[in-house]
Amino acid sequence: MIHRRLALALLCACLANAACQRAPSPPGTDGAALPATPKPPNDTPAGQRIETDVLALADDAMEGRGTGTPGYDRAADHVAWRFAETGLEPAGDNGTWFQRVPLLSKTHDPATARMTLLRDGREIRLRPLEQFIAVTEGANTDADIEAPLVFVGHGIHAPELGHDDFAGLDLRGKVAVAFPDVPGHFPPAARAYHASQGTRTRALAGRGAVGWILLPTPDFAAMMPWDQVRAGFARPGFLLADGEGRALDVQPELRVGVMLNITAGDLLFDGSGHDLMDLYAAAKEGRVRSFDLPGTVRISARAKLGRAETRNVVGRLPGSDPALAGEHVVFTAHLDHLGTGEPVDGDRILNGALDNALGVAILLETARELQPEQARPRRSSLFIATAAEEHGLLGARWFVHSPTVPRGSLVANFNLDMPVLTAPSTDVVAVGAEHSTLQAVLEQAAADIGVVLTPDPYPEQAMFVRSDQFAFVRAGIPAVYLTGGVTGANRDQDPKRATAWFLRNCYHRPCDQADLPVHYGDAARLARLNARAGRIAGDAPERPRWRPGNFFGDTFGGAAGR
């Protein structure tokens, strides 16, 4: 998941789509090692089916399901076979189960990058990998710039909140220096949107900046230590491409981007008349001000681009009502993971059992839940195992860009990503439900199956923009992200602590594998909730819609018909 993990989302989106590393722990948890937990019983047919699919998708034979690898293709074949077995019809390209996703692969060698500060006749050369990591932006393969520096606070333009870091600044031809956080007083929806580095880079490019430097605040650096930042560059990144191999959704005006080690921050502000610790404090309180920095910076970086591709797996359950069957409720879960990485105790395979073989297995069970003896939903249901989520939601973004059904027929999205079900719970978390009428849909579904529905417990982490549902949100389509609960079913096991332990110890590491103590009964319950909500949305006379005055509806709602 990029799922999305605020620090991870920023790094994934901006540092050439480098694969992200470890996530922060949920607030209020220490992430300390938990005692060994025996594997819980799995005695229901639905739970057993889900476990069978997790074992298959997280098997070493899938080689971590890395984007563009044979292991990923084997996993996609497994999902297509299960779609067919479940009774779906193929809904990919040309009547197949697969939708081709064209990509550009992008590889950097950060050790060869150069960064020099020029001030008062002096040259201060920073050490690559120790003090900075520089990448080319977008599809640029070569970046050599020398430009003035300007500090832009958080780099956020939010006039609706009375906040504009760019007021009075001229960014043309300059390199913008920004803190990667969001002002603490921003409400959750605006916080989630402005936490996206894509939002930030579009704002910078639109004002003529040629590069950016992210300088971590102490809070950010605590969430994302420097050694984890460096480790993210061992794998290639990917960009979406069109049929001619041209990169999509990039800002060509931006040439280069830099992640700076917090230990090098004082070098940028030396001679500026501003104390960096004072700026950190001001930023935390939402009162930081922007200003020009003395001198210039010289940055060079190189990248190699290559043509690549992957594929989404797409199945369709036709609706039962001829008047509504042309509309689609979309269910998603990302199939990809990270392939292989640095060995841990001799194991290099990043199996991704919870992230996100479990989500895909629940997606498969959702499809089965929707078509037993009951009538099918009036609207059609679309099931997509998406590709390249770990590299920037690329499979979901491509599907929304070039859907295999009419784009205007997409009425809602229910997304599943990394449900950490290693401690039993009494609830399910519905991230983003409050933004649209999907909240009422899910509340009814939860009441029908007897589960508690919990709103996003960590709104400050901006989870709503950090998984595949955000690709649909950007297209104006109401969406929600479903994941595991946070309220324990017994006194001995706390889902929050279990999640913290997983994030600190196994997230994006070899130990995210199928021997984790997954509570498959909770997984089956999540599939039932997903299916029930999809049925309610599929049978409703009206499409789901954004709530009046909602931030995401106002920002993206007009895109639904485009």
C-alpha cells in the first residue's frame, strides 16, 4: 500500500516513484514486539477460500509480484482464473481478462548525483546519499541546473483556508525549498489533499519553478529515518505512458527534485537571517512565512528510461436491470507488491501477504458473495485487481484514464488495501466514507451484517489520498477505502498494537508472508461488508454522490463526466 503513511506517500509520489519503505506507527502505540501469537482457527468456507488465495498469491513462486515481472504475471493469471471460476465475465482489453498498462521504467544512480551550494564566493558540495538524494523529475533523463533558491514553507496554495505559501514570491527559474508536512490546523479532507506531493509539484510547476528540495521537519524525519529513504532507491520506478511511450501526468517544467537529509538543513539557511529551529516551530503552528534564500544551487542528476508494461485484471458481473446495467460499481484491490529486496535472514522475497494478497483474496470473495442464489445487483459490478499501486497508483490511474467500460458509467469505488487482520476486531474502518453518500450505504451494510463501522481513526495521516481509491476520487467518482478494524474483540489482543508491530517489523519486508496469524473470519466479514455495500449501491435508484460542500466533491466532482 502507498496506501498508501504520510511520509511514505510523499516519498512515493515525488522521488521518481521509488518504492517506499516503512510506515509510521499509528498514534498511541509504541510498536514494541508482541508476544508470539498462534495461528487462529480458520473454520468457515469463506475464510478458507480467502486463505487459499493468500497462500497462492504470497507464495515464493510469485517472486513478490513486482511490477513488470513474470511473478506478477503469474499472480495476474491466478486472479483471472479465479474470476472465471467465480462466474464473472472478462472485461479487459478486447474481451480478455487483462487491461494492458503502458509504462516507462525509470532508474537512477543516486551516488552519481551532484549538489553544490554557491554563496558569497564559496562552493559547498554536499555528499550524495549521505546529505541528499537527487532525481530527475518526470520523464527527464538529464538534469543540470543552477538556480536561485526560495523557501516556500509547506509549498501549499490553499486560499480557501487562508493559506498561500506563494504569495508575493516569484518562482520562475528557481528551486523551491519546502517542508513536506501540512499545517496542523488544516481540516482532515484538505490535509489529505494537500499532503499529496503531486498537488505540491503541480503548484510549483505552474509557477515556473525548475526544481524542488524537500527538507524534513523533525517529526517527518522521526517517521522516515534517512536510512529508509536511501533504501527506497534500490528498485526502478515507473511512470504511466501513452501508446507512443510518452509520459503522462508529469510536469515537464520541473527538471529535478531533491530529498535533503535533515542534518544538512542548516546549510541551506546559513546567511538567510532565519533560524531553522524557529522555522520548524512556526511550520508546526501553521505560521511559517516564505522568503528568498541567499546564493544559488547547482544540481545534476541522471536517469535511464525504458519501455515497460504491466496489466490490470478486470472481471464484470452484469447487472440485472436493463435500465441500470450500463452503470458500474467498481471494486478494487492492488495485486502488485515490491518483488525482491535486500536479504533479511537469507530471505529476499517481499511476498506481500497482507499488502496486498489479503486484499485481493477478499476482493475475490466479494465477487462470490454477490452472486449466489440472490438476484444480482441492478447495476453491473466491476472487479479490478490493479497493477503498480506501489509505484503511484498507476494501474488504477490508467484504468480511470482509459477504462474498458464507458467512463461515465463508473458510479462508485470500494477499495481494499492492506487489512492488517492479525488481531481480532469488532469493527471495520471506512476511510473517506464521510465525503459522500457512500457513508449511508456502508452504515446500512454494516447494520445488515452486524459489524461496527469506524471512521478513519488517523485522519492526520491522510490515508484517503494514498491508495487506489484516490485515482477514482480525482476523476470525480465517490470512493471509499475499507480496511481492518481498530476495536479489539478480546482483552488480550489489541488491533492497534498488532498493526503497529506489523508496520515496524514486516511492512515492505520479507516477513510480510502467509505465516502471519491472520484472522480469516474477520477477512470473510470484510468481504461480506464489501459485497453488501456494493449491492446496496448497485440497487439504489440514484448514483452515490458527494455531500454538498464537500472538499473532494468541490475539487474533483466536475471531473466525473470527463
